[in-house]
Amino acid sequence: MKPVIFLVTALTDVKQDGFSVKLRALLEQQVPVQILFADLNFLERATFDQLLATLAVTNPALVTVTDLFDIFANDQGSPLSERTRMRVDHTNLTVRRHTSATETVVRYLYDDQLLEEQHFTADQQLSYQNFYQDNLLTQVVFWGKQQRPVTISNFQAEALKETLLLNAQGELVYRFMREEQPVQKIFNGKDAATLQVADPATPQSEALPSKKSREPAGTLTVRNEQATIFKVMDYVDATDFNGIYDFYRYALKRLGAADARLYVSVSQNVEMSAVLPNQLIFNY
Amino acid sequence: MRAILSEVHSHGNQQSLTLELIDVPFVVNDLAMIFMENNAKASRLVPIKRREHHHVVDVTIAVPAFIFEQDNQREFSWAMYLTFNVDTKHYLLEVESEYVSDRHQLTLDSYFQFNADSQNHALFEIHTGQNPDEFVVNSINLTKDGLTVTGLNTINDQPLENQCLLLENAATATVTEYEIATELLRGLFSVTVPIADLTAAGPYNLYVEYDYHSQHVRQRLVLDRELTGQSGAQALPSGRIGRLERVADGRLQVQTDAPVSLKRKVVALGSKAERVKAGLHQLHEKLSNRYMRWLFKQGHRPFAATTIIFESFGGRQISDSPLAIYQMFKQLYPGFHFVWSVERELVPYCKANHIAYVVRRTARWARTLEKAQYWISNARFPAWVKKPKYVTYIQTWHGTPLKKLGLDIENVMMPGTTTEAYHRNFVQEANRWDALVSPNDYSTQIFRSAFGFNNQILKVGYPRNDELINATPVDITALKQKLKIPLDKKVVMYAPTYRDNQFVEKGKYTFELPFSLADFKQRFGEDTVLILRMHYLISNALDVSEYSDFVYDLSSYPNISDLYLVSDLLITDYSSVFFDYAYLKRPILFYPYDYQLYQGELRGFYLDYEHDLPGTIAHNEAELLVNIRNGLRQPDMSQNAKFQAFYERFCAIDDGQAAIKVVRYVMHQIEANQ
């Protein structure tokens, strides 16, 4: 069998039953599985690792996880400006510290104003920094296992606005700009609903419908949704990506997925298929 | 908004799928088809480029790309979706189909088929890892003529060499070989074991042998479904009863049961008498019940046996596509019950040709129509004929539309109706059709618009034209002999349309030939004969007895395709006959002697009459005679660019398998409803 790559773009992907069923089936057949963790929210990586440990418990050695930093760490990017990354002078600030079994949190306050929050792992490695203005979250710098900034996420009114992916030299390689956009998803049956919307509410009949009782031909269901989309800006070679799925395609290509058996979440099948025409894609 | 799989063409390892798009905007982004394998949940997207005729799109796929390694999976069932975007609207339509394609054998142990699920959504099914020792037959029937088997004679379009049928008597271990030399249709053989060869006590096993890729193959015959519709029992010359059986794994065997003894016959007679008595009682009960149901205006119950009604031109003929479908059914599935709905004057013809019939507008006709499960007709039934819910109604229609139809006619001038009533009746009738046969994309588009038709289109070509495509020169000679046409003379056929303005009173027409038969005979009579094929409403108004040695009035000949086949040139005006005749690639001459009147005042045309026709237009009698001479000098039109463009547009479905495709559609319905 060809090498297998699972694309994971969010924690919700991993929580689907299909993910664990397919992963376990492959591991039971001793098939090595590579997971591309392409979640732009790197903070979810720790939770992902915990979930994966429970799923791949039978044969963890067969599973390798690669994230976007691993793929692009050595690509040449653009230097960050001084203003891009927030910094707080800790001199004369009040420091508050809390240690639990899993992490240590250190807060820096100016009077009653929270300015920075540092999160350390149990082994005292800096995991991520939160920066605040007027007590509102404005930036998160994720450090990860590399012990260097990997991503910088900027927030507006505590909503994610953009995420910057850095390389091993701390240069900017990709900027992912988040937008909310109303979309309509229009489909004509329960099977199409399963592919088209994450939680199809179309009633499902247990009995096979008879010829005379099926829905009138041409009946469409319209679902209005607020879609989150990411625009991608390339600081490596100015590639014009047509959205985040086109970027996932590129990341998979860099990972060598052309010769691999690719598994994607069924809820993203339509979008991923569109950027990978004529390629056989498996769904979980 | 719908996407319907309407056609599949094979080009070696590639399959070309045609989708009919209904209410899908022309300007869309990212138009593509997604195939989703239902077992492994694997998918594949194929981008679509839209053609000029924007209501249909073509998708070409390579079959091997749809087979993959997955847990020893051998059955691949691909659902199909059409996807596209319009601004921020994302569309995903499950592709519909009631279309069932032929079984396409890929290798000795794999095949694929386009099918439909219970909700009439399209499925592309690939079966691999099949038993290579088995040969799946298309049909098998044991009749008084013998044991007839039909099946594929190709694997992935490669002909099978030295194919023969083997009949093995299991009791004596003797094997008889029958050469397979008859091709029923392209890709489908037919072979018959004479009934006399089944005399000895059996059972008999059946095998097929052939050479394929330098390999000699012997396979046991199997049927992959029940024997429904097949003729399975027959008295053998030895007095035994021959009986077809599907034994283990669908393998076919002919059992030969011992003759029934006199004692058992007497006992059986007694029980039969009891059954008849019980049957009469039941009949009485049934009639009473029927009367009650009638009183309460409730519907009928279907016959226990599958019954198919055929009707052609309102019962006035046994002809056209319904006849071609009927003949294919009789050949492949004689176990069903077939009944023709006919006018009373056709009764002698039906009796002479052993055709089961019911006479229209009789109580038996109404009862038979209401209790049958399938209607196949080429014209409309009267609006007062109620279609029960269990009936599947297949409308073959009777020609590629040239003159405007239905809703497209703005001014209907037919006695006894108004434009509004005509439109209303057309739409009501059309939407009783469960499937409508279409010969090309052009017709499909018109059928949708003119009939307001929303159901399944079977774009398979006209079954009546199979004969034109499949006929050989030997067949044509035999036809000429049958029609008593001299073999050494050329044949010109004149087949004009009927004119609405020839009404003098409801149902009566008048007609005169628009050219001189005397002139025609003088110019061409020495080496040419003329066939007249007039509309059935006016054929009785002609008197050509003076020219009996030169003119053949074959207006009432039941099968117009036979007349096309024997003709070297066709003259017509506005009749849609030229769409069919074009399949022969022979010259066509147009003689619209009343063109201005016809176009201006009557129905108008879908085509540009001056530019789109596949032949020369003669505007007067002199031009007609000149063009006949030119036409007879150019018997093959395939090198004529204008003609060829017409052929590509209207006659591209030329595989000669339309009838069997409609039969497959009906069989799919029969199996789904069982």
C-alpha cells in the first residue's frame, strides 16, 4: 500500500468517529501513517497530541506528526518588523504565578491591567505568550517544542484576525488572514447534505423510499452559514494561493503527498477535491 | 435544479458521461463532478468544461482510476455529484439517473455498469475479483424453437475468438458444441440449441468457450438475477418437460422431467377442475369487488404477471419504436406478458402475426390498461385514460422535432381544441410519462421546453432506428424482394408531411401530389422506381393505379424503416423523416412546395430551414427533377461536410442499441418494484 497521509486542519477533525476508525484500521494492518497537523491554531497542538495518544495507543510508533512549521522551517521568509511582535518590559510589573500539574502560568500586571501571560509546560518550557491591551487579548505567540516563536496570532476584540507562520530564523513565511463571510450551501438530498454541511439536519428515513414517494425532482435545500475563510499571503515567493485549501494542497505537495494515499475530513471533501482534481482522496 | 445522467459512451478504457443540466446557470465557477465511493468513502473530482450546447456537459473518465486497493474490496460503488459555485453560493447536486447501461466486461474477472439506486441517483458500479470460471449471460429462453442464449462477444471492446456454446448432458457426460456466429446486436451474440438436441434425459449443463488474449477459456453459464421474464419451460420432443433452472451461484441448468403419467394427469385434471371452480368463484368475487371499486371510483390492482402495454400512433399501427422495443422484449424476456393496444382494423393483422392485443375503447382495453404495470407508447394517450400509481409509462415519441410542438406552438389550429386547452393537455400528459426517449441533445432540450417535461430522459436514440444502423446489404436485398421492388432499379422515396390546413372536417384530410408523376416517369422511369409514403390520415385519398409499374404506394406498409433501407434517395418537405433517413448517409432532397404558407401560418420550425437541413432544397418542380438526378449520382453523403455536421448533431447515437437500452430501463424498474 502507498504511504498514508492524514490531513488535520482542526481539532474537530480528530474528534470525528471516522478519524479514529480509519486510523486504527490502518495501524492494525501495520501501515505507517503520517499526519499533517495543519491547524492554524497551534495552541491546539497539545490537545491534539493527547487525543492522538489515546487513539494510536496500540501502535504509536507507526504514527508521525508533521506540522506547518516542520514543512516550511527552512524556507526563506521576510524579516519581521519591530512592531509585529509585541513585547512587554517586565521591569516594575507585578508578577503573579500559578503552577498546576500540567503547566505554570505567569502573569505580568501594571496595576489592574493585565499585559502579558506566559504559559510554561510541566518541564518549564515556554509554550506560548498572550499579550493584552485594556485586558483584551491582542496577540498570541506560540513557541512550541522548538523553543522559538513559531506563530504569531493577532486578535481584534478577542476574535482571531490573522496568524503569521515563521521559519526557523524567525522570519515570516506565510500570513493567514481570517474573514467571516455569509455563504449559502445548496444541495438536493441527504447524501449531498452529508458532504455539503457539517451537521446535516435533513431528516433521514430508515425505510427505503418507494418510487412513488420520493421527493419531487429538483427539490433543493438551502443552508445559510457564516463561513470562516482564510486568505493566504506568501512571503517566500509570492505564490497567489486561492484560499486556505489551495495552501493545504501546497503543504501536502511539499510533504510528498503526490505518491501517498490521502485522507481528509469528509466535511472538507468538496473543498479539498476542488484543489486536487483527478486525485483519489479518502475520507474520514 | 437538477443534473441527470443521460448517456454513457465507451471509448476503449475511457467512458464519456453526458449529464443533462436543468435550471443550472450557464455562468458558474468550479464546475466539476465528484465521484464518491460508498464503501471506502473515497472520492475523485473531475473538472468539467462546458460546451456550446450548454444544457448538457460531458465528463470523460478512465475506469482503472476508479479501482483501488482497500481491504480486499472487490465491489466499487461510486455515487456522483455535480458541484459548482455561483458567487458565495456553493451547490452540490446528487446526479440523478434511471439509466442502466450495458454490462461492460473489463477483464475475465471484472466488469462495470452504470446503474441507479432506489432513489434514482446515478451509480457507477465496478465489480472486480469475480469468478473467472463463470460467464454471465444476457438472457436465456427455452421455447419450442430450442434453447436460445444471448451474451457478450467482447471483453473491453476486444472480440472473443472462436466463441462457442457447449451443451453437456450430465447423465451421459456427452458434450455438443454450437458455433456462435449470430450477432444479435453489436457486442451481443445469440445462439440457439435446437429443441431436438434436448431429447435425452438430462440434466444439461451449459458452458461457453472462446479464445481471449492467447488464452483458451471455458466458463459455466450463469444468470446474475432471477429467471423473471425468461421463458423457462417447454415440452421436449421426447415427451419430457424441459425446465430452466438457476442452481447454486446462479449457474444455469436445463432439467428434463419425466413425462407425466396418465394417472397423475387424471388426478391433476381433478385438482385443475377444482382450481377452475375456485378461480371462477374468485373471478365472480373479483368482478363484484371491481364493481364496488368502480362504484367508489377506486383504482385497479395490477396483474400478478408483469404486463407491458404497447401502443403506436394511438393504436393505428404496430410500428415505430414501441415495435422495436416489443421485438427486443420478445426475444430476451418472452416470459412477460405483452399486449398491444390497437384499433379494431388491426385485429386481423395481430391475429395473423400472433400478437396479443386489446381493442381500444373497449371495457377489456380499459381493464388491461389499468392493470398492466408498464405502458410503452409513441404518442399521447387520451387525457381521460387514468394512469394508476403502479404504472411506469415510457414515452418513445415519434420523431426528432422539426415543427414546433406543445407549448412552443403559439397558435394551434386544430379542430375541436383551443391553444390553451392544447397546451394544458400537453403538459398534463407529458408529466405522466416516467421516462421519455430522446435521440439527441437537440430533442432533449425541445422536449423539456415544449412538453414541460420534468422526468427522466433516456437519451439512447430511437429504437426504431436500430434497424437502419444494424441492417446488412443482404437484409436490404431481402427487403426489396419482399416488397417486389426490382433489384436492378434505383429507388426514390417521397415522404411529405401532412398539413394542418388540409382539414376539411375533424379527422378528414385531402391531398394531391405536388409534382407530375408523368414527368417523373419520363425522366427516371427507365431505371428508377418511386415509393410513396404519405401520412396515414391522407394515404387513402391517393389514386396511383395508372402508374402501378413505377409507383409503389407503401403508405400503409407497417415499417417505414424498411422503406428507408431500400431507398437510394429521400424526398421530403417538413416531415421529420429525414432525421431518421440521415442515419443511412444517403442523399436527401427537400421539396417544400408551400414553404411560405407553411412557415408563416402554421407551426414554424425549430431549425433554420434554409441553412440547417442535410440536403438540397428544390423550390419548384423543375429544380426537383434536376436535384433528383444529382442526388442519385451521389449515393454516399459521408464526405459532404454539411451533411456530416448534421449527422454529428442529430445522429451521433448510432450504436444501434436503443431498443435494448430501453428494455434494460424497464427491467431495472421491474427488478426495483419486485
